[in-house]
Amino acid sequence: MLTREITDPPSERAGSRFALVPVLAVAGAAMAVLLAFAGRYGYHGDELYFISAGKHLDWGYADQPPLVPLLARAMDLLFPGSVVGFRLLPILLTGAGIVVAALTARELGGARLPQVLTAGAYACSPFLLAGAGHIVATHTVDAFLWTVIVWLLVRWVRLRADGRPDDRWLLASCLVTALALQTKFLIPVFWVFVAITALVFGPRDLLRRPLLWAGAAVAVATTVPTLAWQAAHGWPQLEMNETVAQEVAFAGGRYTFLSMALHQAGVVVGAVLFVFGTWWLLRSDRLRPYRFLGWTVLGVTAVFWINAGRPYYIGGLFALCFAAGAVEMCRRLPRRWLRWGLVPVYAVSAAVAISGLPITPLSEYAGEPYSPMHMALEEFGWPQVAADVADAYWALPPEQRANVSIVTDTYWQAAAVEKFAADRGLPPVHSGSRGAWYFGVPPEEATSTLFVGADRQRLLPYFAGVRQVASLDNEHRINNSSQGAPVWLCTGRVAPWTQLWPEFRHMTFRW
């Protein structure tokens, strides 16, 4: 093991001007593409859930910290009923991420061309464009925040190597980390490896900077309420991690982790720059001050791979590797190769990334078709789901309708009914699925239950009578079945809801 700190060579001063116009052109083009497709598909089930969670604001949730539900609620209030307006958030974050990626290339010594190539690689990443850029989701916000944190850290290293250390950039990186901790609990993995690799490969004085620890204290302090919520509720996030591992295993788990991560980095351009960027961070003399970050990329990737995380968990490190790869490629390859080879390669990569978006317009009531990273093929008509549940409710006799609660088997269904049947006079909707279970218990005074989804045999232990009164008219693509989920009228509840409700709690997603 290397125990001697490497002496930083004089850096190639990152004094080259920022390629503002071409980088903004790339960012603008990517945002225009996302905006053009933003209205071609309805709300994703998770987007509906985040809107619903935002109506039940708390310090934490079973499946994530509170930032994204808060943002989703804000966007829904700013643009009520507008899917396009709601998705301005991921569109803006994607454009900003492209700019930050180019700034990272500049800090690594890249002039105009490497900056533009880095921006283009970010825009051509299937994950960063089609995966994170087109929906409001935790990974959308988290990947952007990781990108900013890495850029701030790279800038601190560059200024230090130039003899102009400025620890305010470390403080800023910690403050952004505080936001990341309110989005997902993944960023500590990054900082643990930064600490280890900085101790081994340098710069060791990184861990002796007072502003770094002051910022770390702020990040920890802002996370205490969320951790307290988790502790008070039995740490459901740990159970969620196990659920994620099971879902990842369905798509191949560890066997497909690396191949899927490379695909999400970008077919051709992204995958190549990610691999060679990591290699050059480890081997290039010019990038020696940033060598610890190359080992951090390997360490973070290994942890998420071993623990069966989702391949896109490393998406926040793509920009760093793109930047390192683009900078070194422009230094090493002949200009004529770059001039004639880059345009078609980037064109192919862009086409692959855009193909992950809903190119074919869907009907007004169609839900979002899953991209490959969602590991399923379905279309949900969420307004129609809500309408079917409302129709089933209003078809009940008045005396029964006055004493019925609505419970759904999945948090998607509950959020859809809450969103699209708000004006149909329904009672509050409940679900035992994931975070929705914590939103409240069905009322005890409701003697009957309209249960959406599940099967009769699973409901019989809790109700004396279970009969189907409707089915959802949304299109199920799984198992080539066109039959929608059943809607059951359940009577004769065998115990109070406060006693039964824990039996309905589940973290897995039931189709």
C-alpha cells in the first residue's frame, strides 16, 4: 500500500476561459429536447407519490428524506395540473448539470474543446438525460447534487495545486452535501472514500481544513431530524435497502450492475469516457493531484455493486470521469481524429439517449412508459384509475357509501386517486405500501372498505365479506394481461384498524 503522500506537481493552470457559448448551447439543446417530450406522457407513479408525500410533510419518510416531496409539492402548487410545468425542475437541473460538468473539465485543465465534449457526454447519457432529466425523482436531484459536490472539491484541489488554497470551496461542498442528505442517504459513501483515499494518496491536508469540518458539522446537524424520524419509526430505510436489492436482483443484480452502469453513462461516448476518465485519474501525471478521486470512483462503485444497489447510484460521478476523459483525450489524440471522429460518435450517442424518451406521443390518459432502468414495461392511465375508483365509490348505496374507507394496495394507486379524483367527493385514500403506510390509518368508523388491488384470498383473513365491484380500466402490459386490478368491497372487518393496519404494511411493490 502506498503510504507516502505524493507531491503535487505544478498544475496546468486552469486559466483557460470557460466555453460559455458552446456549453450553454449544449445545455439549451438538451433542455429543449426534454421540454419537447415533457408533455408526451402523464405523471410517473413516483411523481404522484412525491406530490402526495408533500401533502404529508414530515422530517422523514420510509423510503427517502424530505427534500424531494417538498420540491414536488412546490412544483405542483406552482403549476397545478401541468405535467410540463411540474417537470421544469428536472429540466433545469439537467441544464445546470451540463454546465457544472463543463466547469469540472475546466478545473482539470481543459480548454474549450474538452469542456464542450464533457458537456456533450453529460447530455448524451441515457441516465442523466432520459433517466434523471425527464421526471421529478430522488435520483434526479441526487445526481445533480453529487455533480456539484465533485466540482467544488475538484476546484479546491486545483486552487491548492496552484498555490492559492481557498477552503470556502470545501465549505460549499459540505453545504451542498447537507442538501444531498435530504435527498438520499448515499453521499456519505462518497465522503468516506474521499477521506480514505486522501489519506493514502494525498492531499492529506484536506482532512485538516477547519472549514471542511465546520461544513460537515452543518451537514450532520441538518440530518439529525431525519435520522430521528427513522429511529422513531424503526428504521424503515434499512428495510427499503433490502427491497431495492431484491428489485435489482430481478434485473440481474451484481451480474448486470457494471454493464448497466456503463449503458447509463452513455453508449459509445459516455461509457468510453467513464472508463478512460477513471483510468487517467489513476495514471495520468497531469491529473496526479486528483488521483484520490479516481480511487474514490472505484471504491464507491465497488460498494454499490457489492451491496446490490441500483447501477445509477454512481451517476453523480459520471461528470468527473467524463471531464477527465475528455481532457486527456484531447491531449493525447491527433486533432484530425477528433475533428472527423467526434461528430458521428456523439450523434449516435445522442440518438441512443433520446430513444429512452417517449418519442411516440401517448394519449391524454397514458402514463409514462418505463425506460430500461425501471425494469418493467407498463403504461398506466392514472386519471382513468382515479375515475374507476371514484365510479366504484359512487355506485355504492348511499347508506354504505357514508361508512366506507378507500385503501389501495400500492402507493401509486393511492397517489393517483388523491391527485385525479380530488373533486369527486371521495373520503381520504390510504395505502399500506411503502411510505404511504405512515400517512395515516383508515378511520375506525368506516365499517366497509373499498380495497383497490390485491387478491381475494389475501383480504379474506381481515374481512368477513369480500366481493369484486369493479376493475381498473388501465392497461397492464405485464404478463400480456389486459385485465386491470380488481376493486373489492370488503365488509365485516374482524378487528379495529389500529390492530390490523400493521398487517397491511409492505415495502415491496406488488404489480
